[in-house]
Amino acid sequence: MGLFNRKAAPTPTVVAAGSEIDAAAKALANGDHTLANQLCDRAGPDRQRVAMAILGRSLDYTPQD
């Protein structure tokens, strides 16, 4: 392996757009988990990361007493 042998960094893939996570979070805060489930199923091996993003965002949309 040469000293100046550089490999191109892999380009990150977008698993879920921010607007999709927001929509799933709003629905989850209102009691509907179908959008969140669909988004997590589509994420494949990144489903845990997507689920945590949805849960974190849903706190902003949770109705306050």
C-alpha cells in the first residue's frame, strides 16, 4: 500500500428525508404509528437510527396538558 494511496470516501446515502421524519413524528405524536413503521421498514439496517430520529422529533409535536 502506497503512502499516497487514497480511496474516495463513500458518499452517504439518505435513508429518510427530514420532511418524512417530521411527518412520521407528527403522526406518531397523534397516536398513528403506521407512517413511522413504514419508514423504519424501508430504512433496512438503519431502522434503529431512523426510529430514534422519529421518536426524538415526536417530542416536539406531543400535545402538552
